[in-house]
Amino acid sequence: MQPKLVSMLPKRLNEAALPTPFVEELLALTTNHTTGSLASGDSTVVRSPFVEDALGAVGSGTEADVDEAFRIARSAQKDWAAKPVADRVKVMEQFHKSVVKRQDLLADLVQLETGKDRTAAFDEVLDVLNNARYYANNAAGFLSTKRRAGAFPVITSTKEQRFPKGVVGQISPWNYPLALGVSDAIPALLAGNAVVAKPDSTTPFSAIIAKKLLTNAGLPHDVFQIVTGSGKVVGQAIAQQCDYLMFTGSTATGKLLGKVVGERLVGYSAELGGKNPMIIAPDADIEAHIDTIATACFSNSGQLCVSIERIYVPDEVFDRFIGAFSEATKRIKLGSGLNWNYQMGSLINQNQLDTVQRFVDDAVAKGATVVSGGKPRPDLGLFFFEPTVLTDVSEDADLLTQEVFGPVVYVQRVADTEEAIRLANSTNYGLNASVFGAPDTAWEIAEQVHAGGVTINDGYAATWASVSTPLGGVKESGVARRHGPEGLTKYTEVKNISQQRIMPMRGPKQMPRRYYGELMTTALDLGKKLRFLP
């Protein structure tokens, strides 16, 4: 099936943003195996939440397609890894410039694939730029060979050397197809790896265009492979062959993939589900922050792993908070289209709409009160659902502890911040949390919350955008980290190269063996006292 992507995109796609040949090459990526986008199976229709007509189509990849992608990637990776880091950095710097130039086109495409609002789509563009800038600026330092303290001064010298894993497998979801489709690949590529990626079949074009921009920036064509298709076939096949796996998605799927790579003793990084809490301290400036609080819950229609889904409010400020929060939620403007005129867009598809409706219906049936929202909006489009606030959620409601991944949040009255902290830590998840309060109070609370990231007086954006600090989940919300030095070094192996001089580690040849233990004990004790040993 020939994709209809060109007919669906705004006129500037063919004119100001990109020349027509680029568009033709982009469309060819869905079917032309020589480009590195491999999928020989039947066509899968890609639909946009904004329109009824098909957005395009991609092939359904097979295990044989994944085999071929890894064959090509492994062959290309050796030459790519042999290039100086400075050469790889130049590619990423050029890619950064290309994304800046085409930011409107990329935001258009993200909106069409996902149905999200313009601000959330532009967040994806900013995330790609932020990661490309940070890792291009710091890759040389992260990858440089470093001198470390040896076992003993003078006689032992040690260096730490890093080299790429080989071929990194990447499985990314539909909710942030551009950001998660390329931002994790950037450090993997800079580290000298090749990448075999599977974007979600619902939103493949953002990853495809990102690959095209990378190759236009100088990335060797075969180093970044894309195989479209199902997780059961393509995702499993990638996990069976990769030298390291980067996965973003549900906890259930993350556990299954973890078993696959664990049996192969292959490294694994995963950002998984969350039931992210927010704590409102009694000294929080509620009126000043109320719109930010609403954004924390309903950005991208709540379809992001770090979105807030539960809010704990002390009794002394509960009534004031719930009134302000209800009004802020009702002010959120829903809409569609490639513009900045609304604040919340559509859910991704009918399945997600049904899931959100089921959670709300179950909670209401078990006694929950609908403060605002609570129903679909078919007048706006196929998959719209109102931003929804609930209270009085019972302990047996699914909503209480399970991730909704939609525009639904419940607010719970608590006695004090101690109870709020206890409830915030009460689930098996630990991805993101948020605290609103006076700085000293909020910091004290934040240090007691069990999560990979805690944001003070914001929902999640401040921690997410601080790319110099590693970020990820604890408990069942993930393993390893993206961002920071670890976001790149996790894609490398570490080699310890040590040289012994003057005499062997076991002492001079002439020294009787019976003195060896005494000598080493004395040397270690002296090293501790004088602090000249590591």
C-alpha cells in the first residue's frame, strides 16, 4: 500500500520545510529495504486520531527482517565505532541543526500521528534537541580513557577504557514517537553502537523521519535500522539478538522482555509504568500553581509515563485546593488541528478511550465522586475524553493503584503530610512524583518519596528536561537510567587496563612467602591512614 502521508500533511511540507525529493524518500522508507527500514510482511495501515482517512502504511516486519537488520547493522557498526568520537559528534551537531530547521514539520507529524496538542508535540522536538546538544557536548568526556588510582602508588597504574556494546535494540512506544524514537538512540550512536529500532506500529513515521534526518546529517546509512511491526514478532526478535536493549513501555511487557535479555545475560534499560503521586503541602501557594498542577495531570491527555494520577491534600487545605483544581481543569480547552489554539488533544485510539472509560466507570460504580469531566467528547473527534477529576475513590477501585494512562486523576484528603508520604509510597511503582509547597517543606517531603524523579513546584518537566542528571524508575517502574552520563555510558562496556611496575603484586621474588600477608596488611593499613590508596 502506498502511504498517503503527503496528502495528509500541511502544504509547507512540500514547500518551505522540505523539498519534494525529501518527501518522496521519506515515503519510500516504508517499503524500500535498501534504506534500512525493513518490513517485508503485509502492510499495516497507520491512522491519525484527527482524521478518518488513513495516514499511511508500513510493512509488518518478520523475524527474517530483524535478522537482516542485525546483519546489516553489525557489518556497519565496526566502521562507525572506528571513527573518532569527534566525527560522530559532528554528525549529531548537524542533526541538531536539521531538527531546528524542521521543527514545525516535526511537530506537525507528531500531532498527526498521536492526536496530541501542539505544546506536547513541540515538547518532543525540544527533547530531541536537548539530548542531541547535551550528548554532543559531553560524549568526548564520557567516552575518554580515564586514569584511575592503581592498587599501589607508583608500582601500579590503571586506566578505564570504554568501548561500544555493539548493536543496541530499541523498542519505543506510541505516546512520544519522536522523543522516545530517537532521543535514546542519540547516545547509543555517539558511543559507537549501531541501533536496530522498532517504533510502535501506531506511530512509525516520526522515527522514520528522524532516521532520515540523521542520515542526511552524515550518519552512515546502515548504522540505524528500523523494522516496523508488532511487539510480539519484531520486539521479541530484537530482544533475542541485541547486545543491549532499551525499552519504554508497560511494566508487564518490560518484565517479559527482561526475561529474554536476562537469559542471554544482555544489559537492559527500561522505563516502565507509573502511578505517579503529587503531594500538596499545607504551605503550598495553591492559587499561584494551580494551572501548573493541572498541566502535570493532563498534558498529552495524560498519556505519558510521568503524568500525575493521584493527588494527596492535607485536610486543612483540601477544600481550597479541590475548588481551585476543579476550576483549572474546566478551563482546559480541548481541540484538534495543527495549531496552538487548544491545550489538550485526543487520545490515541479507541482502545485507549475504552480503557479510560472503564477506569472511570469502575470507580464511580464503587462510590467515587466526579468533580469535573468524566465522559467522552465525540463532538470534538473520535477519541476525545474530558480531563477528569475524581474524589472519594474506594480501596477496591482499579483506579486507586493501577495506571490509567489517560486524563484522569483522583484527589484524596489526608490528615497531614506524613500520611501523604506513606500513601505516595504505597504502590509497587516509583517513576515520578511531585511536591508543591514552600521550598524547605517541599524538599523535606521530596527526600522521603520513593521515586526515580521528584519534581518540586512542577509536575515532571523540570526533572525530565534536566538531562545532565540520570532519570528512571525504581521498584516496578524500571531499571537503569536515561539522561546524564549513565544515559550514554550504559551503552558501553568498561575495560580495566592495569600495568604493574618495579615489582610484582606479591612482593619481591626474594621475600619469603610467609611475610607476604604481614606486608600487605601493613601496606593497606598505612594506605588507609595516609589516604594514598583509593
